[in-house]
Amino acid sequence: MALAIEDITALFESRGAQLYGSEAVSQLDHALQCAQLAEHWGAQPELVIASLLHDLGHLLVDQPHEIDNDTDDVHQFIPVPFLRGVFSDAVIEPIRLHVDAKRYLCATEAGYWEHLSPASKHSLELQGGPFDADAALAFIARPHATEAVLLRRWDDLAKTPGLPTPGLAHYVRLMRDCSL
């Protein structure tokens, strides 16, 4: 069943105060910072919304996003069926691919892994580790992979405690504009 924009808003309002894993920001702060970075870099509205919603899977399941988990939570796949019929692939696919984008960047960009937070390094190992050369080439050839890589970069930066951002209402308007 698809989530209405009001349902997405309610999820952020009811569960967004949860800490984003072991980072010093909440789930909502992380989402807002990621969307703000996308806007700052001139991303298309659909990619801004993908940046806002990329970790919605953490809010849809009733388990904390913790560094000491020993299994991959596959949070990138959880929201996909709930977003189909609400948003186009330009929103959904970067969300679905943002974990693989981290695997791609680790395989193709010297020094990328070293700059990941401890929580992100831990989750990368659970998610299969860096791609090999063939998998990296196959990934970047996929539709929306380039956008997923951009989202990933903003995801990595969106962890600053106390950073001022536009409020959720700003992005709710943009979600409405991007909805089908």
C-alpha cells in the first residue's frame, strides 16, 4: 500500500526524533540536512526528495538504526513498495541505489572509505563491502546510479549536530510538487 505524503510527514513527526544510528543527529535532522545539501548543489526536485526520503526505511520498521547490529537492515529496499504510485523512479531509484552507491564509491574513489563514519563503515561490511571492478562498472551503468552517487555524498555529509535547515513543511510542499 502506497504512503500518502501525510503518512510520510507523520512518520517523520512521530519517529524522526530517534537518533540516526550512533551519529549525533536525529533521523529527521539527517533527512533535512541531506535534502538541504541537494538543494544547495542545485539538484532536480526529485533528487532533493530522494535525499529527504533515502532513509525512510529506518522509520518504517520498529527497530533502532544501531552500529552494533550484526545484520544488514536492507533499509534501502523497505520504502520502495510504499513509494510506488506516489513518486516516479527519479525519486525511488536513487533511494534504492544509495547503499550500492557507497559500495561503488569505496571501489572507485581512493580515500573514500577512510572518510566514512564508523557506523557507515560497519554497515558497509554488512552490505557486502566495496564492489569489485566489474560490479562497479555494472552499477554506474544503471539508470539513476549517478543520482544515487550524488545522494550518497550528501548522505555522508548530513550529520552535523545543530545545523539549521529548512523545516519539514518546506519539503512537504516539494513532495507534493514531485508526486505523481
